[in-house]
Amino acid sequence: MNKFQTTDPCDKARAMAIPRSALYCRSVIQEGTFGRVYKGSLNIAGREQEVIIKTVTEVASAYQASLLVVEGSQLAGLVHGNIASLVAACLDNPCPLLAYASSPSELNLKTYLTDGFHHPVTRDLVNVGVQVSRAGAFLHGRGLLHRDIATRNCLIEPNNFRVRLADAALARDLFPQDYHCLGDNENRPIRWMALESLEHNQYSTATDVWSFGVFLWELATMGGQPYVEVDPFEMMACLRDGYRLVQPRPCPDELFAVMAVCWLGMARDRPTMPQLLAYLQEFYDALGGFI
């Protein structure tokens, strides 16, 4: 059996355990209430590698530390050019350290879109959509769900527009405005969730597709907040009544048509990730670009 095929998600991280001395935290790039993300390096057997390191601070609870490891193990063991998977973990202290291969210039995609310094054209944004749909198709082809596809959970290399889908570890802490608790003591990405996820806590490849549609809307609005006019407690009722995100300006009709079919009420009517990948690739090629 593959060492990553295990019932305990933390076993994936344990299989990648390294000594604390192998990780060097260089500079903080994101910080929340109890979570912190560093640029750093991993040194194993004399080979140094640039990494992003996720950890919790001393004020984090044991539950928050364990949640980091569980969520950080979600994509462990996967090898794909558009997925940022765990490469090493240090679990021998109260503040676990999780390392992901990176490059010095890689940024969080939501931060990239909203910082005001970058101005990608439509073709570049479609390129991003192609890459994330490729990652989603890869996951679904292996029977895996992401459950939180959003710009905050992606990394981008600004120089060449290489994008990688990452796990959601620390996302609730680093982007608290994107998560809400509806009285069940669980912070969830309400505005990215499919109707059946909100109503019945159901998750499937079709609910990932719904989230991907919201992700495309984020791209088209340069990191805009979806459904900002709707109270989180009213989201379920609004979606049930047929209310959906409107077409951003400027956003090509072809791209908005992709978003709209991702939000169809019946899960079986939504496209699959491979179908989305094929359509977006075709649209990208039509715009005159080459990946």
C-alpha cells in the first residue's frame, strides 16, 4: 500500500517527518491571529531547497495545531505541476512546521490580485483558470476532493504566471473575512460553497466545480469579495431562490458563461473539471496565447 493511502491524515505528515534543524524560517510573509507563514529553506543531506513554511504561534491551541497538520496533509504525496503539496514536516514540538516547495518570488494569488501592483490581462487570468482546473481534474481523477478552491488557496509565480493549487491550512486564520460560522461552531467558506453543501453538508466533485466558478469570478474581479451584499446567514436562502453572482465588468461573455454553469442548482447539470479544463484551454488558445 502507498504510504499516503492511510485512514489517519496526519500519517501523511509523519511519513515526511524531518528534524527541526533541517528547516530555516527566513522571513514572515503572512500572519494571522495564531498562524504564520514564512519564506525559508529546507536542507536535507546537504541539498538546500526554497520552501514556504506554515506554522502556528505559541498562542495557538492544541486543536489549531492539529488542524494545521490535518489540512496541511490534504495534498501530501501528490506530484503535479499545478499542485503545491507538502514536502516535509517537523512535528516534534507544540508548533508544527509544514514545508512546501516554492520559489523566491511566489506569492499568494489573492494577495497578488488585490495588492494593486499587478495588472494581468484577460488572457493571463484565463491561463490561471486553465492551470487550476488542471489541478482539479488531477485531484478528481484520483478520487480526491479539495473542498475549498479559492484564490486564497493558490500560489502564483508573477514572472511566468505559473499557478499552483494549495491546501487550505491556516486559510481561516489568514483570511478570516472569507469564513463564517453559522452557529455550528465551524468556520466555513460560505460564499464559495455550493447550495447542497450549505443545505446538507454534501461534498462532491460538483461542489468543487461550484467553488471553482466562484474562483473564476474572483479572477475576473481582481480578488473581489463574492456576494459582499449578502449576509452570510442569508446565503442559503438566496442561492435557493436562484440568486447568483453577476457578470463582472469587464469580463468576456465566454468566461462568465463558464462561471454560470458551475452554479447550476442540480449538481448533475454542472460540468466536470475535465470539461472545464477543455473549454478554458480552448478559450485561452482562441485568445492567442500558449501555455
